[in-house]
Amino acid sequence: MFCNTKIGKEYTDLMEMHILELSKLPPEEKNETSLLQWMRFLGRKTRKDFEEMAKKNSELEEAYDVLDKLSADEKKRLEYETRQRAIRDYNIGMLTAERRGIEAGRKIGMEEGREKGRTEGVNRINQLNIELSKLGRTEDILKAAVDKEYQEKLLKEFEL
């Protein structure tokens, strides 16, 4: 939230934010605004494109000269490339770590789920056996031990 403390207003129109997408620039026109020229300049890819833009505007020519000097300075270029490589390596490392963490979490969750399922299943079967034993239905206990379908039928019968 933007706040202007001098006049006590919570919101202010003193700050605006514009998002400009270089990929959505309209076709080039003769009398373009300075903003559109800068956007086209920033979107250039080759040295020739930069030189052509610099010829059209003195501000762009000054920016081109600075870019040209920076690109000519081998040390600065290597520093830039090293910085970019470090950023890419960091991002790849974070993505890899995230993927490993997700995979490890899935494995742990599946193991816990299986263990919980086993425990609950054993508890249900034990409870079924207790109920059948109370009723003297030992034959059903033996049959349920070897026949899974019959076991499920009995579990439903006793609502377990």
C-alpha cells in the first residue's frame, strides 16, 4: 500500500507503475515517442540494430556508446558473464533441490500411508476376530484368514 504521510492520505497517485512488454510493440512509425524508441532500443539484438537506433536519437546514441564501451572492456564482459552464469547455476540448483525435496516428501508420505494402512488394517482384522470369537464363530475366523472376499464381507457385517 502506498501512503503519503505528509498529507495523511492512505492512497496516493504520486506513483504509477507501467509494465511495457517489448514483444508487444506495435509496428515502427515515423514520429514515435521517446518511450517507444527506448523500448525498441532495448529490444535490439545485434550491433547493427543498435547503431541504426543510435543514429536516430542523441539519447540512444549516448546509451549505445556506453554499451559499446562496456562490451569492449573484456574484464567487464567477463564479470557480467560470470554473474549471469552464477545466477543460472543458482536457479538450476534451487530447482533441482526443490524437485529432490518434493520426491523425498512423496516417498515419505507414501511410506507413512502404507504403514498407517497396515496398522489400521491389522486393527480392523483384530477387532473382527475379537467380535467373531465373542460369538463363538471360530470357523468364520479361520475362513476369513484364507478368503479375503469373505473377510471383507464380515468386516461390512460388523461395520468395521
